[in-house]
Amino acid sequence: MKEIINQPVILKELKNYDISLFMKREDQIHPFISGNKYRKLKYNLFKAQEQNKDTLLTFGGAFSNHISAVAFTGKKFDFKTIGIIRGDELEKDLEEVLKHNHTLQIANEHGMQFKFVSRSDYRLKHTNSFIDGLYKEFGDFYLVPEGGTNKLAIKGCEEILKPKDEKFDVICSAIGTGGTIAGLINSAKEHQKVLGFPALKGDFLRKEIEKHTIQNKNWSLITDYHFEGFGKVNSDLINFINTFKEETNIPLDPIYTGKMMFGIVDLIKKGYFKKGTKILAIHTGGLQGISGMNNRLKQKDLPLIIE
Ligand SMILES: *Cc1c(COP(=O)(O)O)cnc(C)c1O
């Protein structure tokens, strides 16, 4: 894999603050695969190969970065892929849906077979009877959990930080299921503090993360920047993402990295960090989701994200 750079983030509004801010461009791993989804899949694919499985099955919403990542990596490494997708209404006019939904389009082009299920059935996806039904329907497969988080995924995310990153005082990451940040926490050095920015409401995440990170306690969650919930946005956020791209040339996604960077910049302005602090924010990717978000923004008369 090519070397991932840490890019300096120089913003006009931070010019008078003595803080150095960098982004680790994990988004550059691949345009369709969120950087962290690649990390999370890597050891799972090794395991699937070891177990001689030829099919990967996973779950996700219709805009999920995880779904497109599984489809793409599956094709690349010669697995068939099956996506159990939330929302049975999508099935009725799949061709039309595929025209407008970039995520499912990518997945479809990379050979993923879809099974659309109702929202209530989707909630049962962890139950044995639901999974048994899937084995009956599809035969043998390697099951990748929703969002991709399991032990092997966390092991992959422990490879994000490199020796050259030891000079940073603070490591920041957006959070969905907590797998990525667990890997960062496990691999951060003693002098480093890890800050997580949940992209959704709710405080179940702390417990989730604690399950996967035993030794290192040097981390906190910053819960003020979810913008009312997963996938929710407002014009402040969109304007921030557009200005950020204009000034730094770094594109941010509206679900995860945009909210995190909004939060970091706001905290810097509020004096949260000591003078001289060196911050490394992980760009986990998610850029494949921008066009889907823009379709929603058009309907709501909100500003669009510049692509
Ligand atoms: C999935 C995703 C995350 C969240 O990762 P978790 O390991 O689920 O916390 C963050 N950023 C992007 C771009 C993602 O696609």
C-alpha cells in the first residue's frame, strides 16, 4: 500500500491559535473504500481465506460506506458478496434506486448480491434464527458484522498509527461503532491522548469501546458534535465542509469526518487545547457518500457539498 501522508491543515480562522493540526489521509487508500473500512476488513479477509470461504455476507443501510467497501474488496480478493440491506421499499424499483444511489451502484457494479429486508426484520439480524435463515438461503459464508467491527477489525485499525506519529499529543477520530477508535487507543503511545467524536447520539459507545481497550485509559469522547444524530446535517456543517475544502484542498464527508473536524476547530477556538498542542486527526474516508447526501440536500433546499 502507498504511504499515507499527514497533511497540514491551515485554516484562516485558526491563524491566531498556536495549535498544529494535521490530517492523516486514510481516505486516499481508495475512493470507494473508506480508509478505516479497508483496515477493518483486512484481517477478516485473511480469516475468511483461511477458512476456505468463498462468500462474504454483511449488513448495512443503503448509504453505508461499509457496504460499498465489502463489495469492492470482495471482488478484488475473489469473494462473492451478499449485502443484507435495510429497507425493503428499495427493492420495488431497484433499477431506479441504483441510478440515484451511488453506494448501492458501486456495490452492484462490484457484483454484490442484495437482499433487502424491512426495518423490523433488520433489527433481528443478530438473532440466531435470522442468521440460520441466511445460511439456509445462501449456503456457507463468512459473516462480517454491520459496520465491520470485531476483534480482527480492531487489529487492523491498530495499524493506522505509525512510529512517525509519536510526535503528536492528541489523536482524533470520528466514531460510528467504535472499532476504529479502539484500534487507535490500543496503539497510541503513553503520552498521547485519543479523542473520539461520535457521529450519532447515545452513550452506549463508551461501554463498547471499553470492551475492546483494556490497558489504555487515556481517551475521551466529545459528544457535542453529532448534529442531532447519525446522517443528520445542517447548513453550518455543509458550509464548514465547503470552506474547509476550499482552504485546505481536503474533502470531508458529511457523516463522520466533517463533524469531527467541525468539532476540533470549535474546540481549538474555545481554548480546549493547551498552546503548542500537536493534533493528528484521522481522515477515515467516507467520500463515496457525498453524492447520496447531495441528493438529499437538494430535496431539502440546503446548500450542496462541493464535489
Ligand atoms: C465507518 C466509518 C467510521 C466509523 O468507524 P467505526 O469503526 O464504526 O467507529 C468513521 N469514518 C468513516 C468515514 C466511516 O466510513
